[in-house]
Amino acid sequence: MNKLDFGKELIKIRKARGLTQAEVAEKCNVTTRTIQRIESGAVKPRSSTIKIISEFLGVNFFETSDQNSKLKSHTFLWRLKDLFNFKTNPMKKISILSTSILIIALISINIFSIEAQSNEPAKEQKTVLKDEDKENNFSKDFDYFKTENDYVLFIKGNKRGLMTKDGKVIVPCEYHEIVVQGNYVFTVKDNKRGLMNLEGEVIVPCKYDLFEIQGNYIITFNNNNQGLMNIDGKTIIPCVYNRFSIEGNLVLVSKSNKYGLMNLDGKIIVPCEFTHLEMGGNYIATFKNNKQGLMNLDGETIIPCEFHKYEIENNFVLVTKYNKHGLMNLDGKVIIPCEYESIKIEGVYAITSKQGKKERIRI
């Protein structure tokens, strides 16, 4: 007897005896939850549990199960035997048998047909792409293709290429990935990225970890370094710097925690040797070894990077070194040597102080 049949029989007998689930559980030394789950068919009781319940209720559930199984077996065999007895309802039985035989025959034919097709030698695949009045058969040249706008992306093995619909190769079949975007073809080869135009000309060689197009410039990344190209692929800044930022027409670069300056033609203005650079107006403040200096935008030194402090006032530069003060002009010429305790500009004069004595110097 299956678990569902046993549960149903238990419900009928329990209710016929006027017993609750709790009473049956108590007498059979099981929990009420167990009786509930057995009656709902949620669990299949063990033979020992069925035996205890049988003894309490005075019903042999095992015998009932055997009788039901024999009855079901007897019913099936009797119906099968009666189907071939044509003394009763012969036309109906003949119709049933004929339909069954026909269904079996159709299934057998279908299976045989499928097996026969699978054993046939595969026909050579022919891939044809039509372009106006032409038909190009690419099946012998590559494994797969798909069209992208006016171009054909083709694959052979694990390599990809690009051609026109008339078969002219634009990108040779040597890249692991190709993506067409606008007027550009983005390529990947051995996990390195590059860029080509739709004429097949290389803009960015396929040797960078990453690159970004920003306006008329291309920022390149490789081995944690950065570089800069123009949109035609000309190198402005070699990809050897840790970082850079474009400031107007100039590019601030850094390498090994040192800073320098280049222009957008790739010319070095300030060598990459300073710990810090600040750009303001037409000047560049330089910092190195806790000293300060000043350059113009052409990279010419106005004040050597050897002073502790400087301050631009009018057309002059007040400089400080070891608590001594001096004065220079914006051409880098020394006007007052750096040996005074204080200097103050008043019109065309500089008021200096040294060892308690003041002096008025025309500048």
C-alpha cells in the first residue's frame, strides 16, 4: 500500500471508531504530528509504525495492500485477455487493435528515417553572400560570417577579420575580436587593443591594455602607464608616464613621483624632475627638495629652484633663502642680492634692512 492509500484508510478507520489523531498517537506511542503527516500523505510510515497502528485498530493493513495489488493485476490481465476475445464486441475490438498497430508502425518508420538521415555523409556547406549582381562563395575561406552594415565580419578558427561585401579584405584575419563603431574598427589581439579606420589603416597599434578616445585625442594605457596620441595615431606623449593631465595647450606629466610639462606637439618644456609643479598665468612654479623656483611657459628658468620662498610683486620677485631676502626681475636678473633681513618695495625704491641699518635702493 502506498503512503497516500494508507493515510486515506487510516482516516476512514479512525473516524469510524470515533478516535482523534491525538488518541491514536498516544496509544501507538508516536506524536500527533506524525499521525497528521501520515494521513496527509506527506510521509511514508515505516513498516513497524504500520504494524503498531494495525494492532491498535485491529486492522491488517498489509493484507489489504496485497489484496488491492492482486485485484489491480487481475483486472489488467483480464482486460488484456478480453481484448483478443472476438465473441463479444468484435468490431470495437478490431478497431482498437488496428489503431494501435497503425500508431506503432508510424513510430517505427519515423525512428528508422531519423537514423538513416544521421548516417548519411554530411554535405559540404556552401555560404553565399549576394552583392548586387555578384555572388561570393566564402565557404572555403572561413568558418562563419555575419554582415555589419556594408561590411562582412568573418571568422576562421578563433581569429576574425573584416572585408567588404565584394570580398576586399580591410582587416586581415588575425585578431581575436573586432568591433565596428562609426568610422573605426576596434581590434583585440593577445589581450592587447588597437584601432584601425575603415580603409584598413592602423591608427593605434594592437599593443595597449586599453585606450580611450577623447575629442581629437586618444589616451593610451599600458602596464599601468599612460600616453597620448592625436586622432590620426601620432604619438604626442609616449606611454611611459604614470599619469598626465591636459591644462590648456600644455600637458602635465608624472613619472616615478616626479613632474614635468610638455606641449601638445610632444615637446618637453619642463623636464620630469620636480616634486611638484603649479601653473598660474604665464608662469610655472617649480618645487624640488623643499625649494621653489619659477619658469615661463617656454620652460625658461626665471628663478632657479633654490629659494625657500618667493613672491611676485608688480614686475619684481621677492625671494627668500635661509631667512635672507633679495629681489629679482621677471627676466631672472638679480637686482638686490639675497642678504638682507627685510625688503619692502615703495614705488621705484626698495627699502632694505641689514644689521639694523635701513637703506633706500632705486630699482
